[in-house]
Amino acid sequence: MKKFIAVAGNIGVGKSTLVGLLAQRLSWQPFYEPVGDNPYLADFYRDMRTWAFHSQIFFLTRRLRIHRELCDHPTSSIQDRSVYEDAEVFACNLYRQGLMIDRDYRSYRELYGVLTQFLPAPDLVVYLKAEVSTLVDRISQRGRSYEQDIRPEYLSQLNQLYEDWIRGFTLCPVLTVPAGDLNYVAHDSHLDLIVSKIYDKLEGKEEVVFGEDEVARVNGRLD
């Protein structure tokens, strides 16, 4: 039976990288976040108040289309960032900061609410969690020019909204991955651990967590 996984997490946490590695390991179809295609993104990072609504509508439209394509795809697939994050994290944060006015935010939420009623939920959300310092380092390393002015305070606000969203998310199971403690690019054992936890979750096991001993062992801190 085909499966649909969404990989969620803050800017710079390693979603796209993990999607690619999982797609290769599992022989599943990857669907990546449409970052470079957003014609508003560079303007948004320069002037968030002016371009917030435009940018979020673009992301929502593309994410909804990808979600539909995922559901219709004949094989198992993995999505880089879910449609839920756009509304529950990014748009919400812009509104709370006063960067999206009430009228625009209400229109956005109504559109999101109506459209997502018709979309099947993923079988699993893999939530990558990392401290702000880790996110800042990774954003700097990947060198996207339009991301270099992102403030740590902004990332911190997003992190809190991610925690709030995940805590109340009930549409499907969630696997929380300590992305700051795992280097699944450099170490196959770290990817192996994530894959095993994903299978546990998909098989319906209720309590699937990354124990401190497990993480320490794959990092070579335990014999």
C-alpha cells in the first residue's frame, strides 16, 4: 500500500536533504518545496509587511497543488514541508508580528480552511526539531543570499509556533526527530535510525521516540 509522508520543520533544519535521502533509501517519489520559484520571496525578505500576503498565497497555492499531486501519485511519496505549516506557522507568525493585516489574514485562513477540507492527510509527519543556533549555522552554510538577513529572533518565533502546531496536530501521527543531534548526511547510521523510527510509526506503534541512549550511540558516545 502506498504511503505519503510530509517532512516538516523550520528554515535551515535540513528538510530537503532528508527528503532526498529518504526518497533514495526507500525508493519513494520526492516532492520538494517550491522555494526558488516564488517570485515574491526576495522582496518579502526585504520588506515583509508589503509582500507577506503575496508570498504566503503563492506558497499556499503551490503547496496545495503538490499535496494533490502527492495523493494522486501511484507510488509512495515524501513531501518537503506540508501545507499545514504555511498557515499554522508562517502565516500565523506574520499576522502576530503585524506584518499581515487582519483583512488579508482572514482571507488567507478562509481559503486555507476550505481547500484543506478536501485534501487527504499524510500517513505521517516527520518533524525535524533543532535549536536556533543550529538553524543559523545551517542557513549560513548553504549560502542562499535572500536568507542571510533572517534574524535569530524570527527563527525563534517560528520554532515556538512549530511546537504549538505539533502539540495540537491530530490529523495523522507525528515523529519528532532531534535534527540538531543527528547528521544523516555524514553518517548512514543516523539515517538508518530515522528510517527505522519511520517504519515503527507507519506500522502503528504508539510510542516511538528517539531515546538519549540511541542518539548517543549513533554519535559514538556510547559503546
